Amino acid sequence: MKTRPNADFALEAIRACLSAADDLLCFGASDAETDKGIWLVTAAAILTDLAIEQRQAKSQAKQGGAE
């Protein structure tokens, strides 16, 4: 399955956030700071997924209307 460019970008952004959270752990960030970072990454992933689904729904609606 070929991924869409916006999905590839979102995955790369999430990977970067996870890497940053890992760096926080390595440099002695508190558990609370690390937990906050993980929650932010999770929220970003959910919002990205919802945005992709919304874009797909709009695209399908346009295609359905054109037929």
C-alpha cells in the first residue's frame, strides 16, 4: 500500500516528537515532563489521523458528486 504524502509527513513529525521525548529521558527530565511529552505526541497522532480521515471523506464526497 502506498502512503499519502501528508501521512508520510505526519509519521515523520510523530517520530521526531518521540525522539525528542526519548532525548528528555536520556538527559534526566522528570517523569512528569516525559509523560507530558508522550501525551502531546499521542494527541498529535490522534489529531493527524482525524485530519487525514476528514480529508479522505471530503475527497470521496467530491468524487461521489461528480459521478
